[in-house]
Amino acid sequence: MDQSGVGHMELSGKIISGHFDQPNNEFSLQRVKHFYTESTLKKSQIDSLYEYLDKHKHQDDGQIITLYDQLPFHLSQEEVMELIGDLNEIKSLYH
């Protein structure tokens, strides 16, 4: 991770990228796979997504997730595991 400013940390994971705003305790999502977005996620949202994916990580056919509740895309089982790793790194930043 790179420091990009006071209280901000950049994260470029395997599935998602964005920056963590330490003063506001929020993660701003900027990329999911090859889709670009701008969404701010609170700790409870990251935790919920992490818990759901961790619970279903052994499904052979992966998962379908959506951006903006409109744009669905498929994550393979391997990509689900990579996203869990990305989310775990983000979870460690929240206070």
C-alpha cells in the first residue's frame, strides 16, 4: 500500500482497488475486476460482503455480484478467494 495523503492509503488488490480514508473510517472502491466505479463502503458493508463470500467460498461455480444493483458479473471460485484476500486487507484498516 502507498501513502497518498494524510490519512489516506491506496489499495490495489487482485480483484478490487481503491483508497482507505482513515479519518472517516471508509473505503472508497474504484475498481472491481475491470469495471471502474466510485462507491464508499463502511466497515459493516465490507464485513457483510466478507462474511458472505467466506461462507460460500467453496462453491465450484463461483459467485455473481453486482455493481449499482444493475451490472452483474461473475467471479470464479479463484476470484472469490482473491476478493476475500483483498477484503481481509481492507478490514485490517478499519478502527
